[in-house]
Amino acid sequence: MSATEIAEIKCARWQQASDAALKEAGKSLADAASAPKSVGWKVAIARTRRTTVAAPYRWIATPLQRGHPAAVRGDLSPRTLPSAD
């Protein structure tokens, strides 16, 4: 399998996970365009994409209109997770 084919498979997986997460949240890409960058549902979808299909931060940031990929990485870092206490 070529690198191009592998990339296409990964992209399809990421897109499928993205569509499923948006549908589960009852949101659309149009909602992503109009909502603030760090609204809770966007962070939840980003976390789901990252943990379930290991999507790159830049791939998560763009469709959700989250801004710079580093901002996504910061939102998903362990230090930003809610405390269990």
C-alpha cells in the first residue's frame, strides 16, 4: 500500500469520526462556523477525534474552526481536563 493510499484511508477515518461526533452533538459545520472557538461542544468533539482516531491537531482545528492547532493542543492537554474531585 502506498503512502498516498494510507493517507487517504486515515483521512476517511478522521472524516467519519468527525461526522459521527457532530451528529451525536446535534451540531453541523455551520454551527462550528458561528460558535466561539473554545465552546464546550467543540472541545468535546476535538477530544473525541484525538482520542478515538488520533487525528492530527491541524486536522481537528480546521473543520471545527478552532483557530491555530496549538490552541487545540492546549485545550486537550491533561492539565485542562476537569478534576475528578
